[in-house]
Amino acid sequence: MPPVRVLIVDDSAVTRKVVSQLLAADPEIVVAGTAADGIQALSKIPEVKPDLVTLDIEMPGMDGLETLVEIRKLYPKLPVIMFSALTERGGTATLNALARGASDYVTKPAQSGNSELSRERVREELIRKIKSLCGARVPGPRPGSMPAFAPSQPQGRIDVVAIGTSTGGPNALTALLPQFAADFPVPIVIVQHMPALFTRLLADRLNVLARLHVQEGKEGQKLQPGEVWIAPGDYHMTVSREGADFVLGINQNPQENSCRPAVDVLFRSVAQSYGANVLAVILTGMGSDGTRGSEAIRKAGGDVIVQDEASSVVWGMPGNIVAAHLTDRIYPLDCIGPEVVRRVSMRRSLASAARP
């Protein structure tokens, strides 16, 4: 397989040099070219024919967002990774970029503290995302198809919906959550791989778009129907049972799957707290986070459904669930909302009818 060709777009000559050096160390990646602004980038794309573009958000003249819009018009399938600052302004701009079609983002190295450690973090994250977005796609099962094992018949009602997602997740959640009515009968808990600050901004944005109340997770918060809680960046989120209540916990225990928050942590806790009364949803995302947590949910008798490959930005997390035979159904993104509503309503109606 030929190396991945990357075009680096940044108005800073220092940043272009640093990113070029970081990528040059990997034999599977080659820097096809660099550009100092958006106009130069648009002229270079047909010349160097990159497989992927890294694009700084803040540039003079045509900024990253404007450049991204033009790239999407001309090259709708060309992967674009945005470089953003780890600030409130940078987080807002990142969410705007993702909404305009950016494939993913990487936060810039810190200007203070351990710069070498910060650069290494960026190198690992950037290379991993480049390879994931440009990797060979392996055909997966058809939407709605069943993997090798037959799922157990539903026993009890669904009392919580747990969602795990990563790359492509903000847009997937933006499409999914507005499909739920304000009187949705159970709480929803979510892990979206994002740094601190970004998760709050995402929760605020989703709260405006959805009819449900969307917030960042808080220690000791009791779960209520019609509420959505997103794990805060750099913190694991858990659910525990306290008498008749289900309560959120927030901690900074070690990373799992190189992630904090981790989907596995949340999913294990809901399996332990709710038993069989869980519906888990794995949306688009890179890596394998959520596989072990889904196994715990299935062992407890809960349901697991996943997003299909065609509608995913990266089919890593859902694909790993399918490969492990831990899901009973695969759905396109636009079918997941109605399916969640159907399962929650049906299972709760059946449970109510079964009561003496």
C-alpha cells in the first residue's frame, strides 16, 4: 500500500516545519506539500493530489473554516483534519468545522510546560487519525443484518440508553438527539471522545438543538427521564445505584483504550447498575473503545446496536463490536433514532402489560 500523502496548511512556517517533521518520522506517511493560506491550499490540492489535508483553523485572509467549505465543494470525500487551539474559541471553531464537514481535529501543542511531551502527544494522535481516515475500508455486514450469534429475547424494559462515539460523533449526535421527543421516558448517558472544555461546548450546542435537556456530567447527579448527560473531557463517567436512584459519578482513574472518558468505563457501570434494562448504541468512531463494555452489557442481558459502515466517518468502534459478535443489529445513522424510540417504547409497554 503506498504511503498516505498529506498536505499541511498553516500560516505559521514554524508549525508547518514541526508538523512536517512529526509526520516524516513515519514511513507510511509522506508530506506531499505545504501551504501558508487557504487560497494557496486550494491551488495546491490538484497539483500534489493529497490523500488528506491538515488545516489550521485560524489563518489570515481565507481562514480554515472558509477553506474547508471550498474544499468540501470541490473534493467532498477528501479527509480533512483541523488544527485547533485548546481554548473556548478554538473549541467553538472546531465544532463549527466538524459541522461543515471536517473529518476530525487535533489540538495544537501547548506553548508552555513540557513542549516535547506535548509534541509527542500531537504526533501520536495525528498519525493515528491520518491512518484511520485513510486506511483501507473492509466491507462490513449489511445494515439490519445479524452477526453470527442469535441475540437473546428481550426480558425487561429499557431504563437507560448509553451511547459511545468518537470520530464523527459530534455530527452523529447532532443528527440523532433531535429525533427524541421532550417526554422521552428514560435518561441518556454519552461518552464522546473529546478534551475538556470541548465536551461542555458540545453539550451546550446539543442542548439548543435537541428537545431533551443536554448537559455535561456532574458528580452526584441523579438521572431523570428526558435528560442527556455527556461525560466531561478528561474524566470518566459512571452510573451507580443508590436505593431507588441512579447517580452519576465522575473520576480521573487511569485511561482505558488510551481514552478518558472511556466508553468501556461507562458501559460497565450501566451494566452493573441497570442489569438487563440497558440499550447501548455505538456510533462512528476510531479504535475499539466500547467493545469490552458492550460485552458486559450483553452478559447482563442488555441490547447493543451499532451504526453501519456507510454512514460512519470511521467504522472502528462499531466494526469492532460487530467483529466480536456483540450486536444484534446494524443500522444507518438515520435509522438509529427511530429504532431507539421503538425499542424503548415497545419494551416498556411489554413490561407494563406483564405486571399483574
